[in-house]
Amino acid sequence: MAQSYELFYWPGIQGRGEFVRLALEEAGEDYADVARGPGGIDAMMAALKEGRTPAFAPPFLRADGMTIGQTAAILMFLGERHGLAPQDPAGRLWTHQLQLTIADLVGEAHDTHHPLGASLYYEDQQDEARRRAAEFTAARIPKFLHYFGHVLGEQAFLAGPELTYADLSLFQVLEGLAYAFPKALARALAEHPNLAAFRQRIATRPRIAAYLTSPRRLPFNEQGIFRRYPELDA
Amino acid sequence: MAQSYELFYWPGIQGRGEFVRLALEEAGEDYADVARGPGGIDAMMAALKEGRTPAFAPPFLRADGMTIGQTAAILMFLGERHGLAPQDPAGRLWTHQLQLTIADLVGEAHDTHHPLGASLYYEDQQDEARRRAAEFTAARIPKFLHYFGHVLGEQAFLAGPELTYADLSLFQVLEGLAYAFPKALARALAEHPNLAAFRQRIATRPRIAAYLTSPRRLPFNEQGIFRRYPELDA
């Protein structure tokens, strides 16, 4: 039988595809990670141009003949299907709002190493990256983590007692920041022990723990969103 | 009677608040633009810290005791309520996917004048802005407009024969690009006459036309997302 979900994303990096993978893994769903298979990149580039609702860029998901692009839209779709979002409309909207704020943080993390745009190598914008990263580590990481720490409070998860896709995404961001900005993250987490505990709570969920040690989980590296450039971690 | 909607956004600029204003105006809804009134900024800063679902940043909307942040989430909420989104789940998801891609373009437009971050003035990152804007005008505007031109095709609106909030947002982006990057936009629109016609189709809708000439519509300026710095419009 064909797998229910086909995920299309650049092979070799976690990137934005990883937020989708974590939701599929937690849901226990089988999926094809198309571009990591033979001929997969060609298949992805062809799929980008097909259909009535083409995605602008990877990641995108094929399910039931639909093509869904944009990480947050994919997660909204999967969250409602697989119990990774609240049942009530207000709770769903709140979960999505949290996801979009996480996406803003992800975008800013990426821009630390590519402030002048994606068409230049990091090595060609290293001085600018250092200036941009200084603001990110000094002001932006603390501001975002203060917000999520406040939202989490004494709850188990961001939206209350039940896990949502936004929790999985925040976990991924914390993992990424721990890889790319270990010093800045440690400072911020020292102010928010509830977020440090939250990170462990997600990492030890059976399906997530199994995934993180599986070959399906790619390691962080210096081609993805979260890159370990020690000179940027002030 | 109190107005049904309270919008909170920085006064003095269109910014991300404008995407929400256009949806409220097209829906014919009355709303308070809180921060533009007396004491409004204090009220907004206080509201940012209140409630169970606080926004990370403006814009946010209060409706029926809910606080909704993140532009795309606000539009999803308003779109379903006021007939500015399709009725079927797949159509709603597609509309939202389009909105998120428009949001990516908005973010990139902003970064042209603040590549090193928002804590420095434009004047202190002017050389970097020129380098970042060169990529934006040469590669990114054409790529995004090619995508939206393809999606629009021969249809009246992005998602089909009926207007959605994503159409209003794309209109706003085209207006903003026309202000900030008139040369680059003219080149791109010459390739996509359907988008030029679309822009006129939205501008001449009765409620939008009335709004655009009302005092509620702030002019574009050099504090907002779309800024006219001729040196960046290559």
C-alpha cells in the first residue's frame, strides 16, 4: 500500500521540513521523505510545478491528492487530523498563533548567518552576520524565550495539558538554538527553568525519543537553519 | 454600543496592521484602531501583557473576549467569519498557504532596509541594505510575482472566482512594492499583466476604493515596511 503522506523537502538538512517530520513521528504516521530517496530531488522539483495548489518552496506535503505548502499550514492540517491541536476553534487558533511566532523566531535564526540574503555564501557575509547575530543573542532570543516561558507557565504544554504541534516546533527550536547558540541559549534557559523542563518532557516522549535516535533524524549541520558558528554565539 | 473589533497596531505606519484593516474594511465592519486614539499606545502596551493568549507583538485583534495575534491568524479568523475565505476546508487551507507566502514576501521586503536587524537605523546599515536589496529586486520580486501570476492565471482572484483575504493582502504588497521599488515592480508586472489587472480589480472595489481615499488609510512612509529609498530600487 502507498504511504499516506509524501513529504517533500531538501535532503541533507533538518530545515523547515523537520517541523513536519516531528508532527508525523509523534502521530505515529508512516510517510515517504521523497527527496531523500533515489531521484528524489528531481521528483520534488517536478512536484513543485504541478497541480492547482502549487507550493512556493519546500517543504510541502501530499496527502489525499492535496498539495499543502508552508510549514505552518501543513502543521495546522496534520494537527487537526491527528489530535495534535485542540478541538475547539479558539484553541486551534491560539495554537496556530503560537506556531507563527515560532516561525518568526526560526526566520530570525536563519538570518543571523545570511543577513544579506541567500544568494551569497556565509563566508561572504561573515562580518554582517556577526553584527546581526549580536542583536539576536542579546535581545531576540531572550525576548522570544521570555514570551514562551510566560505562555507555558506551570502548564505541561504551551496550549494547556495536551500536546500540540506548536510544542513539537518549540522543542525543535530549542534543540536548534542549543546547537547553534549554546551560550546564548544557556543564559536564556537559566531564566526560564520551565522551558528547560519542557524540552526534556518532549525529548523523552516515546515516539520522539525513538525518532531522535533513528536514522530518519538528520544531524544538525552547517547547511541548515541552525548552524554552529562559534563566532556568532556571543 | 461598543465596536465589535479592537485592532491594536503601531500608529503612524501601515505596517502589518494594514493587512487586517483591509479585511475589516472589505467586510464593512466597524472597528476601533486603538493605538491611534488618545492614550492608545499605553493601552496597546498594557493589552500586550494581558490575558491567557497574549500576542508576541502588534498587530493583534480583540473580538468577543478573544485576543488574536499574528497577522495571518487574524486574517484566518476574520476570513471565516466574514466570507473572505472559501467554505470548504481545502480551500481555506489553500488561502492560508497563499497568505503565508505573502507574509514571507513582506518579511523580505522589510529586511531590504534592515538586513542587520531592527535595533540599528537604516542610515547605519545603508551599504548592507543596498546589497540585500539588489538580490530582492533582481531575484526575489520576480520569483514571487511569477508564482502569484501563475496561481492567478485567468481567474479573477487567487483562490478562484471569489475574493479572499489573501487577495487583499497581495494587493497591499503590490501597492507597497509600487511605493518602495517602482522600477523593479514595473519590470515584474510587465511580465505578468494579469497581476496588473488584478491590482486594479481590487483597488476599484467600492469599499476598498472608499477606504483608500479616507483618512483611515495612512500614507506609506519611511517608518513602515515599504520605504521609498531610491538607492535600493535598482
